[in-house]
Amino acid sequence: MSRLRALPALALILALGTLHLSQASALSPDSSAPPEELVVACNALDVQFDPHHSIYAAEAQIFTGIYEGLFTYNPSTLDPVKSACKTWKKSRDGLTYTFYLRDEAVWSDGTPLLASDFRDAWLRALKPSEKADYASFFDIIDGAKEYRLGKNPNASSVGVSVIDDKVLQVKLTSPAAYFTRLLCHHSFSPIHPSMLKARNWQGAIPYPVNGPYVAASFKNGELVLEKNPRYWDAGSVTIPRIRVLLTDDDAEVTRAFDQGEIHWLAGPMDLKALLDRGAIQVAPMFGTQYWYFDCSQAPWSNAGIRRALALLLPWKEIRSQDSYYMPAPTLVLPYSDYEKAKGITDVDAAEAAELLDKAGFPGGKGLAPIVVLVPEGSEDAARVSAIMKKSWGQFPDITVKVQVVPAPDYFQALRQGSSRGGFTLGVQTWIGDFADPLAFLGMFASDSNLNDAHYADQEFDKLLQSAAGKDGDDRLDVLAKAETLLLSSAAVMPLYHNLAANVIDTEYVLGWYMNALDLHPFKYLSFGQRSVRPNVALLIY
């Protein structure tokens, strides 16, 4: 899913742990009647409403309101829930899925939701000229990869067929137990025929959608979602309106939350100033912050050179629990049945010297300058880049340049890569788009549109392909080998696994549950009774 606001976990824990209880009156609701709207604050973002070209966490949250695929996430367990499809069946060999759409499912303009709307949207995502960010997610579908890469220009070769108006059939390259979970991702949503060729989605608001809400307006950093009366399950949607404020003003939104003007802080927040400490929700999430090399050009395309530089870094200092609550030597958060991947954890100057010598750069002599991009305002990125510069700067022939980039422009600078002046190392946070290691590892396939590192390794690609033909523990073991290969080559150097931080009164806003993707479908939210806390914790210094 998506790049996320980076919040070092330890900073959050420290904010929670350095408080002093003081008597203060909690706010009381002005009325017993539930509000007509839910107000949410997310970080400032020029929202990309096109589901094939959005990569940010806030966009994924917004999309839970306006789009709906064949399946959506259970808000608590993240298990797939039948949504646009009323039922489905799988062939005995696990290769063919047949989905039956709900008869009552229509677009917000009243036109029927058809199987062809899914097929056409998916083919749009796969069209090579579209360069959809998540196009590689479709590779599990027979013929999708060949069409996406332009090797077969015939769209009819893709294994997505319309059996009739309400029946969609999908053929896979190999059995995939995670397929219905993958279909929860917003890139698998249908697109109204009128929007298939649209480029200015913001300007088209309110365009037809099939979710529980319709985007009614978007201006001056405020998005208004109105309940969709034509939604097939409209009776279960209890909040008439959702207002999303896109801002980085931590102090103002925190004040507004404490005053009852905002119900959920999903990005900007000032935990030190927050009065209602009981509303802080913190949980581990399926996300990781990591540094990565731009592997597109020499010498950084050489795995030996990357590994040599990584082996010169003091990882115990970098990943110290003085800095991170959940230090991460691996890219994928380990969980039951997936714990075998290994990353670089120690300094090994001898191996580093050997690798540099073998690559023709003894002691780093002749090596191009190392350009490290740092987002402005990130204290942790500044800390780690300083350690990098100090460690590599011990070699007189190695030059390290740290470039600070304004935060709003940072990810664009990373995506421009070497074609626009270049960089050697960048940092970002990634949240898994579905609860599976492939949500991270698939980004680094050589033909992935999400491969900002431009990592290309035939053995890594082969391991991913091999895993696609396996199931259960065998599949996870192969994916762990692929992750170990990725980490050992130092294309990716993980720092920490994320904690999701939200501020919301879950006794007042019902249906909101902490989960590993930090995704909370708007459909399930409703208002209950506001908590009354006689003791509100205040930070005292």
C-alpha cells in the first residue's frame, strides 16, 4: 500500500511513557444525537483518485469509502469479505475462479455494475502505456504478465472473461491461496466506463463509483464523501457524511480533536499536547522503513559493492532500541510460519574490503560519490545518513554527499531516479497492501512498476516464480529465500517495523479496530457514546 507518514516507533512510545496524570474534565458531547458527519484528519496530500495510480496510505483509506471490489477487508481480521460478488467458486485444480455479482449492485448513477466493468478496469491496469503502479499484482492471472510487458499485445489473451453481465471468470497461472485476499486491494476495483480514459479525476468529481460513499467535493484540502443511496448495502451504512481534512498542522488538528471537532486523527497529531490520552491507539503494523540503493546504474548495480558498503555500517548502533521500538533486520515483519529470512546485522570490514577489491575499487578508490537523499524534517533520516557518512568517510577515497530534499518533493525525487540527476540511497516506508510477504517482495521483481530501486536479479525473479507454484509452508520457505537474497545484496537495508498511531475514541466511533494494515473501512464505522474520562493525562516536563 503505500508510502506512509514515517513515525519512528520509539518516539511514539516515549511520548506515551512520559506522561503525568492530572485532573481535567473530559469533553462532553453537545447532544445525544449522533453527528451527521465523521471528521477525519490525514496528512496533506494531493489525492490521486485514479485507483491505478495511487500509492499513499491516506488514498487507500479514502478508497475504502468510494470503491468496492469483489472482496473487501474485514475491519478487524482483514479476512476477505464478499462485497460486489454475492458468491464464487473455485475449480478443483485451483486455477479457475468464477465470481457472481450481486444483482442489486449498481453504480452511483444508477447504471448496473457489470462483469465487463471489472474486466475492462483490470485490462486498463495492465495496459503497458498506462504504467499502473500495481500492475504487477495482476501477474497471477494467466496471460497478464505477457500483456503488461507488451510481449503479447492481444488483450483477449489475459485470463479474465465475461461469462454474462453478472458473471466474471478468472484463470490463474498457478493456484494461489491468497487470491481472494489480493482482490481486496483497491487496484482490483471496477471503474465506471466513463472514467476508463479519464486523466483529471479530481476535475470529474462527483464521478460514478460503486462504494458506500460518493466523492461529493474536493477543494482547499477538504474532501467530502456523501453516503451513496444506491449502494447495494446502503442500509448498513449509518454515517451520512465523511469529511476528510488533509493537513500537516499537528497543533490545530489536536486542538480540534480535544474540542470534539475532529473524530479521528489518522496522520497529523501532537501527542504531547493531546488532552484525551485514552484515545491514542497504537499497534504493530505490516510496515517497514528501509533504505535502498538505486540499482539502475553502475557501480550500484553491482551487488558486491552494495553489500560491501552495508557491511561497513554499524547496524547495532543504527538499529538500536534507543532509536526504534521494533528494529528490523528484515524487510517483512516476521510472523508465525515466516521467520527464516535473514538480513545483514553486523560489521564485517574484512569481507567488505574483499568485495571492494574484487569489484575493482580497492579501499573504495575510484568509486563514484555516494549521494544520500534525506527528506527535510526527518530527524531519524538525518541521524542515519550522518552515521553512513561517518562510516564510509573513514576511507579517504570514498566521498559521501547528503542532500536534503523538501518533504513534499521527496518521493517524486526518488521516483525520478538516475534519469534526473540521480541518487545512490533513499529512505522510505512501505505498508504491505495485503497480509502476505509478496506484498513487499513483489515490489522488487525486475519487471515491477513499484521497483523504485530498479533491482534486477534473475535468481530473485526465479524464486518468486517458483513460490507462485507452491502453497503453504513450501511457498513461504521459497519467499524467505528470496528475501534473504534481496537483503544479502543490500539492495534494501531495513531499519524498523512500524507502529500504527491513531487518535480516536473507539467507544464513540464504533467499528474501528486496530489491524496490521492500519486500514479501517468507512462502511463499518458508526457513532456510539462518547467516552467520559475524569482523568485526562497531560504531559509535564
